[in-house]
Amino acid sequence: MADKVWKGNTGGTTWMQRSLITMMEFIPLRIMYVVIDIFVIPFYMLFVHQAYLAMYHFYRLRRGCSMLGAFMNVYRNECKFAQIILDRFYIYSGGKMEFEIDNFELYEQLAKSDEAFVIYSAHIGNYEAAGYKLKANNKRYNALVYGGESETVMENRRRLMAENNINMIVTKDDLSHLFEMNNALSNGESLSIPGNRMFGSQRHITCSFMGAKAKFPLGPFAIAAQRETPAIAIHVMKEKTHLYHIYIQKIHGEGKNIKERAENLARDYVAGLEKVVNAYPTQWFNYYEFWA
């Protein structure tokens, strides 16, 4: 993975985003999909070359697609990403999604226990949707989120996630979010962190991923390794217009010291992530040269 801090937010002005939420109350979601897929995505692919090339290389080199197959998969990927963004605004407008969950008992057992635990996510599918389904009745669910997101998105996230006892820890330039993360675990709460992108630290582990070597941040896994807290991975993948599938996986990280435990956690996480990416290749949303 490129050694850089990820920056990105939902596009559009505040007025545009709020107008979209209003539109979602009256226009069927499938019609919105068709409009975006036909009239928006082709033009986006023409002008945003960096994202296009990164995804083309993913399908061509990592998935072994032909040139035409890689191009078509880039288009499908862009469409799927746009659909997931629309799904978020649909939920903000009061729309409902259905969920199927694998291994829910893993989450439920940890959520009911007295000890803290760590949840690892990735930039695939629609992880945000987990916050609207997985309730935190017994202990607060703390999610690390990017601090540069738009005001409209953050307002709606706070409103909806507060209903499920979910607290957002926003990344800050002064790194004060690290203290919030530490406090959450000290209080016996759960902490959700992306496991596939850098957030300021350059410490990493090189893992075999999708047939080639890629860098993954070591910091998120060191957090669980240092405290020897239980860890799981959660991925939320789109199946149909109104249906998502939540995959919950136990992450193992045995070892004699913090470094060894962190590296084993990372490897187990990456192995599980690879299975999900292979099952849902058009929902890989890392729009840069991940294997660079």
C-alpha cells in the first residue's frame, strides 16, 4: 500500500447533499441507480484517471481479467460504489435496508461481556451500514472515522448512530483521537478501526494479498495486541437493492510479544479480507495503487 495518509470525502455541496436526501423520500432507489449508472459514471471514468487506472490494474493484474474484462469491471465497480453512496443517503432519508448476518453470535458474545474488544473494517462494501444494524446495548461502540467528511454526512451519521449507542471518534491532525481510542478500551467498550489504510503512522507489515505483496498498517493491530483484547473483522457487502450481508470473523493473534501478536492479527485479518474481496470483487473501493 502506498505510504500516505488517506484523504477523501463524499462529493457535492451541502445543498446538493441535503437535496439528495429529500429526493430519496420520493424517487425509488432503483431509478436513482439507473440515472447514475447511465448518465454519471461514464463521464466520471473519463475524467478521474488516477482512480480509473488503479482499479484497472486491480482487475487486470490481481484478478487476471482481460483488457475488456478489466474495463467492464471498473465500470461495474464505479456503479456499485455510487449505489452504496446513494444507499447511505437513502438511509439518511428514513429508508430501510435488510441484513443477513454470518456469525452474529461472535459479536453478541463480545458485546455482552465486560471486556473491551476491537473491530477491524476495510474499505470494501458499505461498512457504515453496520452502525445502523449492530446495536450496542451493553457497551458503547466507538468507530474511528475520517475527519474531513462533509457536514451533512456527519450530522446524519451522528443522528442515526446515536440511536444504537455508537460514538464516532473523528481523526484529528493533533492525534488527540488516539487518547479517545485508548479511553474507549480502558472503559471496556468496543473500538472499530479500518485495518487497510494508514492514519498517520508509517509502521506497516507486508502481507501476501491477492497474489502479490501489499503493505498494511501495523498500528491498528498493535492496539489489540498490546492489551491482548479480543478482535473481530466486520465487512458489510451489498447483495441486492435493499439487502446487505454482514460477515463477522474472529481474528486470531497469538504470540510471545506485542509485535508478534500484532503481525499475526494482521495476517489473519488479511487472509479473511482476501476471501471477501474474491467473493465481491466489484466492491473493492481503494482508488489508488494499493500494491505500489
